[in-house]
Amino acid sequence: MSPFDGEIRRRLWMCVSQVDLLLSFQLGLPTMIRSSECDAETPRYLHEEELFEEMQELPPSRSPSELTRISYLVTKQHILRVFAKVVQYLHDSSQRSYDRVLELNDELRQARSQIPLHLQLRDEPQPELVPRSTMLERMQLQMTYHKAICVLNRRYLCVTTPKFQSSRSLCLHSAMSLLSIQTTMHKNSVGWYHFSLSSHDFLLAAVIVCLVLHNARESRGVIDDISGEIDGYSTTDLLSALVNSNRIWESVLQSSSDARRAARVLSIMLAEFQTPPLRPTAHEPRSHDREVAGIHVNGIAKATPAQIEKEATGSESMPSVFDWNAWDSIVQGAEFESLDDLWNTHGG
């Protein structure tokens, strides 16, 4: 095999393995490609013009800090390798060691810290000078990291043991970061809602924040205590993020079936929190005319939050144990009818 063929095959294999991992996780299936059975090297950081069929040997890999067309995919591969370990851990019923969760959290942070400066999501003094493709790549890298953090640590959200506090905090911060990225994408007219992977990530983040607020209300007795904080966020900040996210979903209802499903899921869950109307941030679009106690609900605007929740869940309040398997199956399904199976009322 020539050096050129070898490098091209490594690049193709990297793309195939990434798609296999992300889509398999999206569908709730094990990956077809097991990383433990692969020995393919990561492609080198090389410019396209450095590769040609007659080459006798590959040039040395350039520094990750140097921008090349392959930089984004190789950087994403480093994060996805850890994400693959996360998925394997979640699918392996014999692994229940919290020490392993902490190790994977550390590996994810390490992979994120190695993102080169030109691919790091940051405030730009002149954002209009940054290529649109570069901004999307930066956001996608952060979304991959935060999704991995959320799915790895979400099972500890309802566990009040102090031992798991770091997981609860990490999960909430990553969920809020995902909602912030959704806001940024929408503000910049990025058609994120056309891609089910992105839609699922943003809805997952919203569900996590809803669950955190629900647990806070259960423990404190009130949800609109602006003096209270949850891992550095006030309850008002968390609710505002959810309201903004819901308005974004509503603004693209006509463009995506995923958006219609997400708006309905989020509206029903938000309806549990009977709060005074919250104003959106300055850059958020205002929704159309349907509000229920400050929460926009499509198609059922005349109902009270309690009625909406009772209709959707069959109960007056949500239990504190969340069935993530039921959640995955509902969100990934073609139709959304109710949230009956979303909350495990038997605590199992």
C-alpha cells in the first residue's frame, strides 16, 4: 500500500467510525465498530497539497496548532475516542464503578484541553471576520464534549449523596452550555434544527435542567426562590434558559418535525413550573401568542400548567426517579404522544 493510499484510508476510516459511533448512540444501538478491535492510526495534520499519489513517504505531521483542513476531524476524533469509552461503559451492565466515571470525566476534560486555539469556542473581538465554517466547527467540538459529560453523569442527578456532587455539577454545567450553544446557533441563523443529532443534544440538555429544577423544588418546597442557587446558577437563570430554548424550538416549528416534537416535550415539562412570566434575553426571538403562566405551549394555550401536566403524565406531580432509557426511546421515536413512560413512577 502506498503512503498516499494509507493516509487516505485512515481519513476515510476515521469518518466512518465517527458516523458509526454518533448514529449508533442516537439510535440506542451498540456500535458496529469496536475501538478495541481497531489499530488504525489517527490521520496526520497535513495540508491537502502535501498529499499526492506518487509520494514515496508521508511528511511529518504538522503541529495541531497549525490550521489544516483535517484539523477539525482529527480534534473531534480525540474527543470521540473517549466518548466511545463512555458509551461502552453505559452499555456494559457489569460496570458500575463510580471510580470509572471519574476517570472518564478526567479523560474528557483532558481531550477538551487539547483542542487547539484556532478551534476553541471563545468571544471574538470581530466575529464577522471568523469564517462561518470555523465557528460551526468550534461549536460542534464543544457540543461533542458536553454531550459526553451529560450522558455519562446524568444518572446521578437524582441521587443526593454528596459523593456524586461533582457529577451533578458537571452535568448541569454541560447542559447549560449546550443551551447556550443552541442560542448562539439560532442567533447566527445556523440551521441546526435540520440535524437530528443536534436537536437531540439540545433537548437532552433541556430535560436535564428541568430535572434539576424539579429536584430543587422537591427539596426546597419552592422553585422561584431567586436567592437560591444550584451549582452557581440561580433558579431564575435556569428557568430563563429553558424558556429561551422553548421559544427557539417554537420559532422553527414549521421547518422540522424534530422541532415540533421537541417543543411539545419541553412545553409540557416547563408547564410543571408555575412561575411568573420570564422575559427572554435581548437576542432571543419572542414567540407567538400562546403563553401559559409565562411558558409557551403549542396547541393547548387555554390549559393551566397543572392540567397540561396531568394530561401528559397522568399525575399531579413528577416523581424524582427519571427513566433515561424511556426518555431515549421516546425522543428517538417517530411520534410523540405523551410523557407517560418518561417518568418512572415505581422508582425502578
